[in-house]
Amino acid sequence: MRSLPAILLLFACLVCWLIGCSREANNAPPVPEPSANTGKTIEDPPAEPPPTAPPTDEDYSVWLKQSPMRMKMRSMWIDCGLIVRFCAGGGQVDYDWLEASGEDIARKAASFADMWEIIRDQNRNMAAQAKKEDWFEARYASERVWSCCTDCHAENWSLQTRGFRANTIEAWFERGYTNPDATSEGITLSAPNNFLQIMFTMLRNLSTAITSIEQHNVEGVMTTTQVIHKIANEQVEVFRTIERHGRAIAESAAKNSTDEIKAHYITMTATCIQCHDKFVHGDRKLMNPLPWKAPDEK
């Protein structure tokens, strides 16, 4: 009789163990069934991302019309605003942003100045070679001038100005290659009229210079290159001045100093305003750089 409680306890433990095993079996995840062909388990395929709708004609038209040249100018205007804010606003100076703003202006101005310098120097070389009657080298220099102008157009014209339309982009997506090509008909130039005037003056004189080279006409080359030189050299001086003072602002900010920034800013923006007054005035609303005004100035 003494062994009866022990037997009952052992029986109770066995019942609890059986109940626990039954619950684990019910809660276990289902085992994938083997494939009849391969013997491998069949897994659910990964979920595919929803299809992305292609851009609409309206989307194309927005970025086809964007002018890189105008975006660069507006970016430089914003940089001027940041310089005034940190140096003439009376608040805390963020030297990192101040340096970045000055350097951004200098970098953009330098890219324009470099391009105009190539035109000026190769135009001068074209005249020098024609004067020596080395017509091969003179023609080569004219191609350098022409190529630099084309490079600038590709970089700074909007895609719409270059002849791209929404149906052109759609065809590229559909066919996977570049046909049909951009049209060259109905292109509208959006630059200010005064600036377009000097562009067409350069085009006319460069074309005349090339014809004069082919005809071995020294006087014709010298006359046309003088006109091109005057235009190019003026643009070089404008952008080199902006670059020089923009970089000086960045260098002062790098030293955590604002003592000389006001003088550089005023000279730099005066150059911008003079250029705007000459080439943009009357065609659209000017975005002249913000005037310098320290808190204690009236």
C-alpha cells in the first residue's frame, strides 16, 4: 500500500507530459510539402514591387524647360543671400556655410571664365596664324572656338531649347534607343535680348572669319576676330572678378574671420549688377544680389 502514492504520482507526471507534447504539436509551424518532381520544398515566391508609372508629358515638360544657366545664376543669388545673412545679419555666423557659399560662387564663375578664356585665346591665335598666313593652324583655331561655343550650349541651354520634346523622350523609353532625334525646328532661345545680340554677333563674325580663312583673306580674319575678342574679353573680366572676390570670401570664412568680407562682397555684387543692367535689363525681372547692410548701418 505504501507504493500506491508513488504509482499515482508517476501516473500524474506521465499524463502532464502527454498533454504538453500534444500542445507543442498543435502550435508547431506547418512543414512545407516536398515537390513531386524535385523532392525540394516549395516556397512562396517573393512579393513583386508595384509597377512604377512612367512620367507623364507634363513631367517631361517641366524638366525639359529647366535652364541650367538660369539655375546657376539663381544659385549664386542664394549664395549672396547667405553671405549677407551670416555677415550683415547680426546673428550667429556659420563659417562652414559662409565658406561654402563663397566657394560656390567662385566655382561657378570660374567655369564661365574658363570657357570665355578659351574663346578669347583661340580667337587671338586664329588671328595670329592668319597674319602669318598659316591657314591650316588658323582653321584649327577657329574649330576650337566653335567647339567651345557648342560645349557651352550643351551645358547651359535647356533641353527644350536644344530641340528635345516630350515625344522624343517617350520614343527613347519605348524603343530603347535615341531615334527619333531631337528636332532642330521651332527652337526658341530664352536668353535676354541684349545677350542674344552678342551671341549672334559672335556667330556672324566667326562664320565670316572661317570664310575669310578659306579664301586666304587676312584682312577679313583680322576684322572679325577683333569683334569676337572684345566680347569674349569683357566676359572674362566679369567672371574672373566674381570668382576672385567669391574665393576671397571663402578664404576669410575658412579662417573664421569676417573682417574683409564686406569689401569683397560689395565689389563682387557690383560687378554682377553692372552685367545684369547691361544684358538683362528690360527683358525680365532682375535678381540683383542683396545689398550689404550691417545692423548698425542705416
